[in-house]
Amino acid sequence: MAGPRPVVFSGPSGAGKSTLLKKLLKEFDGVFGFSVSHTTRKPRPGEENGKDYHYVSREEMQAGIAKGDFIESAEFSGNIYGTSKAAVQAVQAQNLICILDIDMQGVKSIRKTNLNPIYVSIQPPSMDVLEKRLRARQTESEESLQKRLQVALIEMEFSKEAGQFDVVIVNDILDEAYEKLKAALLQEIQKVKNSTKV
Ligand SMILES: Nc1nc2c(ncn2[C@@H]2O[C@H](COP(=O)(O)OP(=O)(O)O)[C@@H](O)[C@H]2O)c(=O)[nH]1
Ligand SMILES: Nc1ncnc2c1ncn2[C@@H]1O[C@H](COP(=O)(O)OP(=O)(O)O)[C@@H](O)[C@H]1O
């Protein structure tokens, strides 16, 4: 029997993807598993290698891509990010709903695979709010922040294209956004819960 459908989270940097998916992983331990991507960007304070990302050099990343280790990869804001086959398999082997946090290039690549995920777009209420949140997060240099805001405009437009996402969630009030997210995933959550009942 096919395992549960994965869930793709996409949307502008700073929209709240990590915040929302961490809440899901915490509330539904044993239901969701995170696909740990590889990245060439440096870890932020508090991030853990192997948990948030696998942090690698550009050379290692390029070698892995050339070897065919990745389902998809993309350059985002000066760094390479990619989903390895192993990352997704590790989650699916446990019969968990695999969560992918990827940019719009990743969404386009995943669409060409047989992963068949539910596509969720997380959007900020406005560009102004997005910029405030990104600044308050204090993880980016001014240059990195400006790059992210430029790409954000494109990601926001992309989410409005018909057929790109199964659900678009505007993350204004966090608790409300989280409830909408749960409602959208309820059916898949229930399937996993039923399949693990003894
Ligand atoms: N295509 C692709 N994008 C990824 C992957 N991992 C992360 N991203 C995206 O890369 C962008 C930057 O991520 P990150 O540096 O963690 O910054 P943040 O989104 O501001 O927290 C985000 O849009 C992520 O969704 C991946 O494996 N593949
Ligand atoms: N609904 C919200 N209201 C206020 N701040 C939020 C909300 N959602 C997320 N944040 C904050 O905004 C910043 C960006 O969120 P984050 O989850 O890191 O975004 P992403 O993973 O999409 O880049 C973080 O500092 C986070 O704590």
C-alpha cells in the first residue's frame, strides 16, 4: 500500500513556514517527519546540523547533485539547497507524512516526480509585514534581506497562479493560520493515525 502523501510547504522567506511546520511536528509526533534538506548556507544560531539542514560545502553539494543523490535542487539567494532521495526515504520508511520546505523552483521540480504531495503555500499578509518579520528575526545581513524580499514578490505572485497550490494560507495571526493548516491536512493525519492503531 502506498504510504501517506507528502506535504510541500512553500512561500516567501519569512512567511512562517518553519514556525508552522515545527508546530505540526511537535503536536503530531509520530505522524509527520521532516525532510532534512542539504544547503550550502551557514547555520544560524540555534540551528542543528542534521536536524534543520545538512550543512555542506558548495563542492560537496555539487558532487552529490552530479551523482544523482538529489530529487531536486535550486540556487536561492546565493546558496544551493536540495532535497536528497535519502532525506525523503528516511521519513517515508517510517510511514510518516513527509514535510518538504522548498522554494518555488523546488515546487516546479517536485511536480515532475511521482511524489504526489499536497502543495501548501504559506504567505505573509503583506510585503510590509514580511519585511518587519524578517528584520525582527535578525538572521539576515541587509544584502541577504533585500535579496529575499525581491524573491518574495515573485513567490507571492506564483502562489496566485491557478493550480499551483492545493491550499494557500495567509499567516497573519499565527494560531489562526495553524488551525487552517491542520484543517487542510486533517484527512492525511487521520489516515496515518488509523494505520498505526493496533
Ligand atoms: N528547492 C529547495 N528549496 C529549499 C530547500 N530547503 C530549503 N529551501 C528553500 O530555501 C529558501 C531559504 O531557506 P532558508 O535559508 O532556510 O531561509 P528562510 O526560508 O528565510 O528560513 C526557502 O524558500 C526554503 O523553502 C530544498 O531542499 N530545495
Ligand atoms: N503569525 C506570525 N506573527 C508574527 N510573527 C510571526 C508569525 N509567524 C512567524 N513569525 C515570525 O516571523 C519570522 C519568520 O518566520 P519563519 O518561520 O522563520 O519563516 P520562514 O521559515 O518562512 O522563512 C520568525 O521570527 C517567526 O518567529
